[in-house]
Amino acid sequence: MHTLATTLCLLVAAAVTAQQSGGTRPKPAAHRLVLRIELGAPGSPVARVTDKDAAPALAKVKAWEGRKVSWRLDGAALANRQDAEAALHRAARDPKNLRDSEHQPGQREPVPVRLEPGDGTRWCEVLTAYDMLLAAGFQEVQLEDVPTPWFVPRSVMEPVLDDGVLVVPRMVFCEPDDRPEPGRATFDVHQDGRIVLGDKVLFTWTPGKADDVTALRQQLLAMRKDLVADGRLQVCPYDGEKRLDMPFLVRADLWTEWRDVRRLLVLVTSPEVGFWKLHPAVTEMEYEPKLRGGWRVPKTAK
């Protein structure tokens, strides 16, 4: 496991600096890089589990074979992951892409990166790109139009749900989820776009129809009311606005479309709701190939 020590130090330093100065976090430099994920070939869906005794619900979930993605860094096409990783490492060390560090006087650090998943991008591909950026040395990543000042992937104890109905993505850079904060909510986002909290289905995606997020919004507003009453509405050190000082865990299937994860993230981080600490649920090993081989989740691991 690779920890997020650098990222966490950055976040803590930003919070302390803002609180000590009595103000908000300084605005980031105007210069930033843009990493875009593009879909080259969608691939073919195959059954996630080959076991003939698998649960009927697994018939609706798939894995993808022959899928290809490419990247663009500030408009420059990068045909494969090797080229993309090399380009990111060069960009992170290019003097024109360095700025004075806000938290380490006399030091230089890479400028922020905006990560833009293209149409059809899956959640696992978004987190792979995030891994690539961290490995290259970038410390500040803006995930499209979702406020993500606190984006800390957590390696969860239950990476596979219901024998494979939901499998979280693998990430290299993550922290163990061994001490979750009491009261932290866990949102499940399935391949079909459903958003579930516990046993409540809060959103169902219907192709060709406008999204109806009424139930999801009402649930989130009720959670906000309870958290405000509990004193959780605090000044956010990143922008000086009052936001909920409580993380939330997003447990999305690795092949869920980014569109469906984004739908949840945009709403929970909106001003009317006010969450800003994101814990994406990840795993340190690949479980899906094991499932394809007929392996079943040990009961003791659930």
C-alpha cells in the first residue's frame, strides 16, 4: 500500500494555515494543467462471475474486456498509459509548471491539475488517473466540477458486496479505513446508476428521462439538519464557508459510469447540503479477476 502522506500533509497544512490566519485558503495559481480521459474502445461486457450457482442479481452486472482509454494532457494526445505516466512525470518537474509552495516556504510544487473524465468513462478509470497524478508528484487535483479539497481514498474492509454485485476499484495510493468516524454515511453507487444508503434506494436512473433526485436530496437535507444540530457545521478552511465537518464514504462499483458517481458527488457537495470531505472506497488488490475465475467471497471476509 502507498499512503497519501503527501496529500494529507498538504490538507492539514492548509487547514492550520487558514485557521491561524483567520482567513480562507489563498486562491490557487491561475496556471493549471488539464488531464482528460478519453474513451478509445468501449470493449465488450462479460459476466462478472462464471459460477453457475451465483446469485441471480449478478446477471445484471458486468465486467468489460477489450476496453481502451487514452489521455490528453493540456491537449496533447497520449495513446497509452505508459506515455501518459511519462508525460505527467515530465510535467510535474517542468519549471513552468511549478509554483511557490503555500505551506513550505522556499519550496516549489507542481501546479494544480483539473481531471476531466470524458463521456463513457468508468469510475475505475477516474481513480486510475488519480493514482497516476499522485505517482507523478501532483498534490492538488480538481475532479471536474466537483469540489474535492479533501479526497482521501480509503481501503475498505468489505471491497466486494453480495458476492460480486458491487466491487470497489483498486488504487495504489490509499489509506486504511480502520478507524471510520462514527456517524459517517456510506453511499453505494451501482452499475445501473442506483444510489443506495443502507437499505434505501435513493435514486434510480431511467434512460431517456430526466433525473429525479427528490428522494436523494430529501435524505441528504435530513442528514444535514441532524449534523447541524450536532454542531457539525464548521468554517471550511479551504474557502471560509460553513460546511459539514463530517466525511462521507462513496462505495461505487468499479465499472459504474463516472456520470452516475458524479451525480451523487455534485449533490452532496452542493451548498444546500454542504459535505466536503470525500472518502472513495477502494481496495488494494484486484478482486474482479478472482470472481471471474469462480472464486467466492469468504464469509469471514464479509
